[in-house]
Amino acid sequence: MGTSDVCSGCGLGAGRQRCQDLFTDVSLRVRALAWTDSLKTWRLMHDVYALQHPADLCTSYAELIVHLGGVAWALEHDGSERGHRALAQLAARPDWQHAAYPPAPGWPDGRGSILVNSLDTLSEPLLLVAGIDRWARATWLAYAPLQATARDWIQQASQITPAGRR
């Protein structure tokens, strides 16, 4: 198998296009289910995929704050929309323009032991949600060196007054 047969982001042996196609398929399945917490699951899935493909989807501090912070928010807090909005507001601040990127110690060598292809055959809602959770936790573990940074972003974001409130 040549290097073109491996996804440049996560290392999936089927190549980058197949990786993207799998992700698109799973995203559509999650959206079609439309259960109460499907938005949380859909958002978590997008954040995890971005972390496994940082050269394409985490190319700035703002994107990293939203995605790495989003995974932390989902796994260690309630994953509510309120927290995601606060992270987005934090990411929009100009404070990050001159900071070294990515933050120390940099990108992890691996992106997680579970990849998007683990979700390929899951269509039952509970199994799909559990699979996305396992995928997210494996990716979060791979990002252990940056977890403290993500937790700091959540702390900073929690201090932000929601837009429109005084």
C-alpha cells in the first residue's frame, strides 16, 4: 500500500478521500436520526474529526479552541450549546493572533487509536452514539498533552457573558 492509500490526517489505510466519505456518511446518519441529543453528538463528531485532521481543519487558534475545547466540553461537561457558544466567543478574540501555534507541546504524534471507519456499520442510534463516544475518548486521550490547555480555554470561556446580555 503506497502513502497515497493512507489518510494524511488520521492514518486510515483507505486514504484521505475514503476517510472523508466515511465521515460524510456517518454525519448524514446522525443528522437523519434527529433524536433529542443528536446535535450534541453531531457537534462532537465534527470536533473529533477536526482533531484527527488538524492540517485541514485546525489551521488556526480559533479552530483549535472550538474543536479541542468542544471535545473537552462534551466529554467533561454537559456538551450544551451554551458552552460551545462561549468557546466560539473566546476563539473570536484577537488574543490568539500572536501566540505560537499550535500551543506547546504541539500536535500529538498519533490522533487516536479509533478512527472514523469504526462507525461505518453502526446505524442503530444507541450503538452509533456509543461508537462516537469511544472515538471521541480515544482522540481526547491522544491529545493528553493539550488537555490542560483545553480546560483552561473552557475556564476562560465560562467567564464570558453571553452575547446580548449585560
